[in-house]
Amino acid sequence: SPGAKLLSVVKANAYGHGVVEVASELVRLGTDFLGVAIAREGIELRSAGVEVPILLLGGIFPGEAEEAVAFNLTPVLYNLDRAVELNASAGAAGVRQKIHVKIDTGMGRIGLLPDDIEAFFTGLKKLGNIEVEGVMSHLSDTENPDKSYSASQRERFISALDLIRSLGFAPDCTHISNSAGTVTLPEARFDMVRPGLMLYGVYPTGDFTKKIDLKPVMGLRSAIISLKKVPVGSAISYGRTFITERETLIATIPAGYADGVPKRLSATGEVLVRGKRAHIAGVVCMDMTTIDVTDIEGVECGDEVVIIGATDNSSGEEITALEVAERCGTIPYEILCNVSGRVPRVYS
């Protein structure tokens, strides 16, 4: 919307992509805020030289107020005890600390319920070192084609804002929309939107392919380190869950569930080798995965294996994070976040 700010969500190591590199690029591209879950994530960005406002979406825990002030982090608050602690730390540092206040409009996690808003903001009036920069909530059902619940959350948020303003507060940053809300509920964009998954080029559900054109940021790749032709009746990987029914060419890659290859892909998942799909053979191990490459002509040790992404040739084949998530019975967020820290990130 015209005038709406952009908060880029980079929590959980930027959804597995590498938080410092991703955040630095988003700052270069002009994001207004960055959003992280906890203080430690914000401190990592500040220590790397990131200077834009950083919102602690999960708030602060007892004892973290001093760090939040020292590193110029903006906590989301919904508890007067944390506000009192933050006020004291800000006073000791001689600064006025900005906060955003979370309203629970129907998510049911953290945030003030409607009946608690007046008491909370009345308590804030006694804290002279606190400035309410923003008020926020979170849409919980925006991936549902039926937008009635999201619309009701928006109405509750507007009612909360009206009450907060009547109490003498004038937040200049109000926000409720995640990626799906940003796309499907333009009337809920308010002063700022908070895309997360969408930033990384991943659709929350297949329906969103018709609403916005995204290009994936991450590809997860490995390479074949072993090739062996095994006879009929050979057992592959743990538990002998895969028994060959023909002479089979088995390739092994040095990537497993400790790297981000979900164990739930065992015997059902696919990867790309030379632009063609190859089935995972047997159980995905911690550090290695075996695949059946019998039908892939010319396969060699050293060949690239694409776990998520597209091949560099013109085959047109692609394995998306959404596809992997659907095979595993989960969501693409989990697939991306599970790419572990030991996997090298290469940026281009």
C-alpha cells in the first residue's frame, strides 16, 4: 500500500538461508525493519553492523531488558513486568526505549486480550522511559480461502487501536499482515507488512502460485560420492526397508537429516540427477542418503544432486520446498529452517 513500511522477517537464521548475509541484502534493497524472534538473533545482527530497526517479535525474557537497550533492539511487549524492567534499563542508560505492543486478535499465543488493553496501557503511562512506537497483531488463518476469520481479526485490531488512541497513545506503526495476508488482504496492510516465507520465494500453499510470482532464493545441493551396482535382493540403508527388485545402481550423497534432508523422505522422496528425478532408496541417514540412479544415463561420481531447487540444464525439472513439505506432511517453513548450520551457504 502507498506509504506502508516493510518489515522483513529474518528469524531462525533467515529461515535457514543465513541471517547476516540475507539481512544485509535486505537492508541494501531498502527494508524499513528487520524482524527476529529473540534478543540473541538481534544481537547477532547488530554485532555484524546491521543498523536498521530490529523488532524482537517474541519479546524479551526476564533479564534481557538491559541487552535490548544496549543493542538498540525494539521489543514486542504484552506484559507489564517486562515493561517495568525495560523502563528501568532505559532510564539507567539515559534513553527513551521504543516498543511495539502485541494484541491477541485470535491467534491465541502471546498478546493482550481485549479486556486487558486498558489496564496495560494505563500502566505504561507511569513509565517515562518507554515510547509506544507500534501496535501489532498476527493473522492466523490467511492461507484459508475463506477470509471471514481474518476479517474478524482485522476488525478486532481496529477496535483495539481505537481504544489505545482514546487512552492518549498515538502509535505511528500498526501492523498485522504476514506473507499470505500481505497478498490476499490488502485492507489489512495498515502502516507496515511483515513478509517472511514470501521473501525467500516460497509459496505457503499451492493456491498462492496463482496469486503472486515468486522465485526461490535457496537451492539445496549435494554430489554423488559413491556409485555401486548391487544385485537383486540387496538391502539398502538402515532397517532393510528397501530391497532391490532388479540389478540396481545405488548412489550415495553426503547429506542426511542432520543437514536438512528430511527423514520423512525415506523411500518416498526424489532428488534431481542430470536433470532427471531419482528416488531415494531406503532410509535417509544422519549424514548420508542413498538414491536409485539405475535409469539415469551416464551418471558418475561427482555429479550434482539437487535436493531442493532446479538443475542448471534445460530439463525444466524442479523440486520446490513446498513439494518436499507436502511429501513430508509438513509446511515449507520447517523444510527451510531445518537446513543445518553445518551446510555451507554459497551466495551469488
